[in-house]
Amino acid sequence: MSESTKITLESNAPLENAIKVAFATKDMQMINAHFGGAKEFVVYKVSPKGFEMSEVITTDTSAMEGDDKTDFKVKALKGVNIMYCESIGGTAAAKVIRGGINPMKVQEPRKIEEVLKELLVVINDNPPPWVKKIMNIQTTLDPRLERWREE
């Protein structure tokens, strides 16, 4: 039977309202693995104040077949809010979404740190509503509110 292993890291200062972001990786530095073929996912906690590595999830699905592999990976990623990968099939993406995880594809391999820094800018600028909901961020200035008052 295949197993998943989680290596959890300790942190001194907890990040408030942090989301968990997983990256499918072959080398712990780049987003360079297909969801179905990924043997490791590095997970970071991300908040408006920064990011820190949280855990490494190792999945071995070599003894499994078909849909069992996807179901296993979704269960191993339980608690993750966003998962970045190089590619993911439609059926697998639907299962990931049903598992409460937002899948994100990159067009080509990218450095994980680069994507984390871009995500921080989005979070601190004007994050999309689904990110605000996950992070419990209250909308204080939404340009649409002013427009709606005028109508």
C-alpha cells in the first residue's frame, strides 16, 4: 500500500490568517511536476506579512492505479488552500476542487520563491474575493462599492 509522509517544520512566530499553498516539485525549488506524477509537494504558509515553509508532503502512488492515485493525493493535501503544478488533467482538477483546493497551473517551470513573492503582492494589494474569503480579509476599500452606491 502506498503511503504519504508529511514532514512538518516548527515556526517561532505563527503567521496570522495564513493560507497553505502547495507546489508540485521535483527539486524543492521549482514548480516543475505534473500533479499526477508529483512525488513531492512543498507546502508554505502565506500571510500578508510573509511566507514560510510549513511541510513537505511525499506521496508514493506507484502501487496504485487510475483514480486511486488522484484520490490519494487529494487526501494527502487536505488543508491546503492553493496547489500549483506544471499541469493537471480535467478530471483530477475537478477532484482537487471538490477537495477544497484551488489548482493553479504554470505555463512553464517557475521558481517557487518567485511565485510566493508574486502571491504576497496580490494579497497585500487587492486579492481576489476567493483569496479574501480563505484568509478572512475584510474588504475595506473596494472600488465597486462606490460604483454601486451611485446606481
